[in-house]
Amino acid sequence: MTAFVHLRLHTEYSIIDSTLRVDDAVACAAKDGQGALAITDLNNLFATVKFYKAARGKGIKPIIGAEVLLEGMPMPPGTASNTAATPADRKSVV
């Protein structure tokens, strides 16, 4: 197995950031020989059960996290929801 573990991955459940399906992500990690894989969906944990079952089924250690945006806190660079034109637009996205 490789030493690489992907620790920041948004799935189809991060509606505005990704279209990557959980099963596809797990299959790619298994094909690459990764021993573990993390998902960090945006503001939700909806993929948790599906990801956990799929990863364990392929012999991959599931790591579960979330990228949570808080009201009044600046959004991290590179987040799709950070692309709103004005601060007022950003508040409506959150």
C-alpha cells in the first residue's frame, strides 16, 4: 500500500463543490492501493454511512470529517462558495 492518504475530498454531497461519487472515490483509492481515504464534505455528513460501508468493503480505512463554514467567519480560499461576488452574496450562499 502507498503512504499517500487523501485528507480533503468533497463528494457528490458537497453540492456546490463536487460531483465525485462516493463509490467512484473509494474504487479509485482501492485501485491505487491507498490504505485509508478521508471525505470532508462541505457543511454536512450525509455521505458518512455510504462512504463507511464502501470503504470498509474495499479494505480501506474510512476517515470522516467535514468542512464547516460558520456565520461571520471568512471562507477559506479555494472553496467554491467563496467565489460569490460580494460579502452580501457570500452570506446568502452560507
